Amino acid sequence: MNALFILIVSIFIGILFRNKDSFKPSGKIAGATVLLLLFVFGISIGANSYIIENISALGIQSLLLAMAGIAGSVTAVVIIRLKFKRDKQ
């Protein structure tokens, strides 16, 4: 619940200050924050012995899940493009 509250408050702050020059570097700050989160996530994965011991099985499952997500996204795009192409004609 706290994370959702922080997200909502930060959205409103962003709306209030969106035209201010002081918030222009926020894209770089967000990028650096994402990199920091990935680094910390990597540390927590490396510290988890279960994940490290089963990395091959988990890797295959992750690969299959990612491929299924990509296939579903591509299929949805093709269907939507066909739908809009019909509507234009």
C-alpha cells in the first residue's frame, strides 16, 4: 500500500512540475535508478543458492516464457494492424 501511495503522490508532483526546467534531468535519474535496481536484483539472485543451483532449469523456463510473451505480442500487433487496415478501406 505504501508503494502505491508513493507512486500516486509522485505522479501528481510530476503533473504539477512537468513544465519546469528543474525536472528535465529526471529521465537520466530514472535511468540510473533502473540500473541501480537491476544491480541490487542481480546481487539478490546471486545470493540465493536455490536459484544458482537450478539456473539451467529456471533459465529454460524463463526463455520459454519470454518467447511466448513475444509471440503473443507479435500476434496481437498483426491482428490489430489487420483490423485497422480493414477500417481504413
